[in-house]
Amino acid sequence: MSKDLQQNPVFAAIDLGSNSFHMMIAEPEGDSIRKIDSLRMPTRLGAGLDKNKRLTPETEKLALEAMAQYAERLRDVPRKNIRIVGTNTLRRARNREHFMRESARLMGKPIEIISGREEARLIYSAVSHTFPDNQRQRLVIDIGGGSTEMVVGKGFNATLMESVNMGCVSYTKLYLGESKKLTAASLKIATLEAQLELQPLMMAYKQIGWDEVIGCSGTIKATARMLSELSLTDGTITREGLSKLIKLMIKAGSVEAMNLTSVSQNRAQVVAGGIAVLRAIMKTLGIDALQASQVALREGLIFDMLGKAEHIDIQSQTITNLTTRYSIDIRQATRVQNTATKLFHHVAKRWNLEPETDLELLIWAAKLHELGMGVAHTQYHKHGAYIIENSDLLGFTLAEQTALALLVRFHRRKIDNHAFDALPDEERDRLLLLLGILRLAALLHRGRYDESLDEVNVRVKDGQITVVAPQAWLDEHPLTYAELQAEAERLTHVNIKLKSEKNG
């Protein structure tokens, strides 16, 4: 282990892309970061999905071998300073759970599956920290193996983000992989298909506009290097230069046959699909030229971790945005949040709950438990869960969204245990305990009064929660008392015992 790693706080990010896995270790350096180590593994995960969208055994084996190498490299990096994210292919893979479980065992850290828009936000964060010009509006384009992210923003704030299902691996496989020889016709079809995908987005991007265009990812960096090596441009990607490059690719019959030193063999096998996507973007959005950036998703992950260390919390901003958009009753949400927090501290030690992660999830759920009332009062818990599960919540992983949606969906009425069956056992048990706390907090504030619950005490013993209240309080809250008794029956189905007692 190097002296730097021993003395300074270090962070590591692993991006499990559709073409390659990328790992980077870095440390803070002023307002930026300094790369200490990196390792790219060409796993071709996207090409390893079969027709049923299942990872083949061979692909999974190769991916786990890559994770084992990363685990060795990251042995001395604190687990809390590591993030591992899965993108397009893992979002789509129907049998991803086995790979994710084995990876977590190797790494001591779970994989976070992130949405396309969250991926776009993180990519923009990396670029905005590298090009810190707060005055110029920029369009950032990242062409990955299975998806393409396009973000417009100024300074550190992204204002328009989209993720489109087209990438170098998927387009090579779909449109350019049937024949060994690259042809003008096949490249034209791939380009037209990408243009059709982009058509619904065109007006929104053109209306918002930009002052500069920056590209990142393997496809764009490889294209810039190819243009430079062939003396077509100085490395700037222009429409004219791209057109000349495509003609040379067609003449050679494949990128591999061009024998370019600037492109690895692995990249040469899929870059043509990425170039078709890039040409479509430049045509559709009227882009004449763009610069290639060396940063990508993994740098964005590290900047995001540093931001959280400095209390720049995108998740809190997302919760606040939802609160405003759906006109949530903040006073009621705060009542439930405060009581849920007190209950959590009563049971956390005995139930082995983590104050950092579990309490945070519980607080989010308390803030959003009445989210669905912005749609309709009837069945509002179902409406709220649907919104959470089907929205792109920036800063949240898909697993966090699923957990949050389940807490909101079942914070009242009947609990359907089968809804939790898809979760790993440990996660399921943890979430059901948090659900019990949330349900009790919401129940105690059913009257929506600004009153103290200091008279109501809670005892915990052997997994049983006992609510103790004076007779006078129970007489003043007969409906709450009746609900507590009914809730005791509901919670037995989630292995929580609830008992209400009169005091005096």
C-alpha cells in the first residue's frame, strides 16, 4: 500500500458498464481529485445478455473474476468510501441477483443499480467539476455500452437530463454484428434508428440551448483519438471529420482492419456502433463540433461521495422537490418523522438497526408517506408508492426507491408480506421492522394535532413494543386506542408484537 493511501482519505468508484468495468481510486485535492489508481476490465456485459435478457454463465463468470481483482486492489480502502454502481445492462438483466450477491460477498459492499437519469446526473457532476465555468451552458454527452446520457446544465446544476437506450455494444450487436464486413448500408440503418430514438427529445434540447458540447465515455474518447491518429482533426470531433472517419471505416471493412494504435482490440469491436449513435446525435441536435473529456461516471461517483461528506445532499433536495410538487402537508410529515425517530432510537440497539442508513430511510418515508394525497385521498398510500417506484429520483439507487415505495405503500391498512418476498432475507426483515415503526408513528398522529406525546411511553423487550399511556390520554383519544389494538393484530404478521397498556 502506498504512502498516499496510508496518510490521506481515499475514495474508490467502480462503474459496471455494458462494455467494460472501470475502477478508480482517488483522493481529494483542493476543489478537485487526484487519481491514484485505475483498472479497466473488458467484460462485455451487454453482449452477454441472451434473448431472454439473462446474463449467460460465461459472462457472469468473467464479471465475477473482474470483481475479485477489484476486491484485491481495494483491500485497504474504507468500505464507506467505496461505491459500486450498475448501469444499463444490470438494469435490464433478469437474473442479476446471483451476480449481485456474489459480488457483494467478494467486495464486502453491495452493487447499487442506478437509473439512467441518475447516471446522467453523476456524469454531469464529473464534467462540471472538471470544467468549472459557471457562465457557460454546456451539453454533456456520454455514449455507453447500452445507453446514452445527454445533460444540459450550467455550473454544477443540471437542468435537462435524459437517458436513451442506445449504446456502442447494443447498436453493434443489433445493426452491425450480422456481417463481418462494415458497410455503408448497415451504418446508415444504425444511424437512422438512433435518430428515431432521439426524435422525441430534439425540441426540448434545442429550445434550452448550449454554449459548448463536451463528450465523455469510451466511444467518444476513442473517436477523438482515431481522428487525431488519422490526422483528420486535432482530436476535436467535428461532423466533417466524423464523416471522413466513417468512409475510412467502410473502406477498411472494419475498425480492427484499420490497425490503429489508438484503439484497443476490445474497443475496436464495438466502437462502430457508438460512432453511429454519435453521428445521429450530432445530426439530430445540429452539433458541429464537440470536445472529448477524460472524466466519466466513476469521477462523478467520487465527487458525489465528497459532496455528501461536505453535506451537499442531492437526496434531500429530491425529497424537498417531491414535497413541493405534490403539496405534502409538511406539518403532519414532521410530526410523523419526529415520532418515528424517537421510536427508532428506542428499538435500534435491540433490533440491530443502523442509525446512519436505516434511520435515514425511515425519515425519507415519514416525509413522503402522504405523497399520494397529491393525486387522490382514496388509496393515497398506493398512489404514493407508484410515484416513488416509477419516478427518476435523483440521488437514489433503484434499491432505495424500491424500499421507500414499500414503506409508503404499506404504512397503513393491510400488510401484504408477499410484496417483500423478492428482497434478500436480511433486507426484508430490516424493512419490515422499519415499517412497524413508521406505521406506529403515523397511527399516533392520525388526529393531525400539534400536541406532545410526552405522556405516551414506549417500552421494548424481546421484540415487543409496548405503548404505555395514562387512562386520561386514552379517554381523550379513543379512536387512536382502537387503532392501536387493531394494529397489534396486523403487526403479528411481520413478527412485531404491539401491546398497548393503560397507566394509572
